[in-house]
Amino acid sequence: MVVAGGDYVHFVVEYGGKIEKCRVTETALLNRERMSRKDAGYAQLVAIFVRHRAEIEHLALAKLQLEGHSDRGVVVTTEDLNP
């Protein structure tokens, strides 16, 4: 399940036998595609997420391994996706 809302695209990953809530920032997605916010609506943000899904999920899992579970979920940022 992928949902765009607010300043994030929300998604889930399985980690440790549990489903973990995650999100990637709108800014990270737009920077990845070198787009400005005015050029991208929610549908475009989801499309960008889908194109880079494997990498984004990998980054979220790595953060979970490093930081552990958080009730607020894992956030993949520009610094993670666009080093």
C-alpha cells in the first residue's frame, strides 16, 4: 500500500515479522527526479516512489536495523535518498 499525503508518501515494509510504517519525504522524491513541487501532484509523487521503490524500501529497512522500531515510523529523507 502506497499513499501520498501531506509532505510524504507513506508505505509499509516487513521487518522482524512485523509490518512497519514508513514514509519518504516529498522533497527527497522531487530531488531524486530534479522536479519542483509546482510540477508534481500526488499522482506524480507516487509514480516517483514506484520507480525508486526498491531503493527506498532498502533504505527504510537499513534505518530500522540501525535505529530499531519507532511508533512514529521510519522516515526516508533527502539525505538518505540523495547523498
